[in-house]
Amino acid sequence: MSVKAAVLMAGLCACVPPVFAQNFPARPLRIIVPYPPGGLGDIFPRALGMAAADPLGQLIVIDNRPGATQIIGAQAAAKATPDGYTLFFGSVTSLAINPASRPKLPYDSLRDFAPVTLCFSTPLYLLVHHSVPANSVKELIALARARPGELNYASGGNGTLPHIMGEMMKSAARIRLEHIPYKSTAAAIFAVTSGETSIGFGGIFAVKGLVEANKLRVLGLAAAKRNPLMPNVPTFAESGGPAIDGTGYRGLLAPAGTPR
């Protein structure tokens, strides 16, 4: 997956105008990552940078700019010089959820960025701590209705996809859950694993190892069909819950005005 994206990056550099391409890239490139080190949002661009370094003939530096629900990183990328040396690892949060949920942003996701390539998309899994007496989405909904407001769910912060996912589930199932925001999705999943919170949401790469190690329980997948990497996990609809799609995406963008 990372090699494929690296080939796309190399192809991008090969397609710039001849005069511009003669000396490009003449120095290291950077990818602004709006996540702290660790976790898929950081690991993927690092793997991409390592794979693309040889075909580009330059190092690719990962510039972590976490905080403010990815706004800090997105703002830095939007204001970067559009000379081809800065890329942004954007997501559904920075590019769609923030513009839809915040009236004032220091960047415009449509005006300030030029899309380069989609890296991957992944739906969210519904996770619970082992102390939660529910073995399906249907049972969890029944538990939440019997104990309104007693169950809580963790997310990586207000406006992140797991937060939106929790609110969608509350609305569709007509239940009350208390939202507890953390500084990152990794921290939120750890909170579920430790029992600090009851419920959480995470992508397959964040949860697969924890589920296999029996450190938490997964009840359902917020997608239209099962994931072949975890084929035993039913979709929300198959597990007796509402048919919710919680698919997130991540991709590379450049500051607007960067030569194609």
C-alpha cells in the first residue's frame, strides 16, 4: 500500500513542467502530519516517506503538528509555500468534519489545498471494555436504554470521526451516551482497554491486535460489509444495530498553487 502511494508521488514529480522538473527535488521534502507520533495517522506517512525517498532522490521529513482537532497541522500546510516541498496528510476530520462543524477555521479545505492522492480508507469498529455486559450492538443498545447516561464513549477529541460516530449511534439508536474526549484516538482506545471508559471506536490497524490479545471486545463494524481482515466481526446491521457507515479516509494534499 505504501509502495503504491510512493509510486504515485514519484509519478507526480515526473509530470511537472520540464523547467521546474530539472532541479526538483533539490532538497528534502516534508509531510505535515496533524497527529502525534505513533498510531496509524503517523505510521503510514513515515512508511510512505521511507518508500518514496529513493525514487525521489531526497529525504522526506515527517513534521508532526498535532492539536486542536488537526487544525494546527492543516493551517500550517495551507500557509506553506506552494513549491512542491510540502505535503499534508489530510483526513475526513481536517477536510470535511472541521469545515462542516466549525464556523471559523484558519484554512479553507477546498480553496487552500490541491489533492494529490487518496492513501487509504477504513471503517470504524465499535469496541467495549470487558466489563460491559453486551456481546452485540443490539445488546449494547438495550443496555444503554436500560441505563440512560451511565455508559460513556471515548474519542480522540471533539469533531473527530469517532466523536461523530458516537453521536450518529446515539441519534440512530435513540440512546444516551456520555462523550469523553481525549487528546488522540490512540489515547481514547487505551482508555477503553483500561476500563476508564466503556465504549470506543477505532480502525482495524488500531484495534486488531488488541482484540486478538483479548484486551477488549469488538461488537460490530460501521460499514456495509465485513472486512476480510476480521471476517468474524459482523456489521452494525448484522449485529442488530442501525446501518451506520463510519468510514474515514486519509490522503496527501499540497498547498493550493503547487505546480501539478
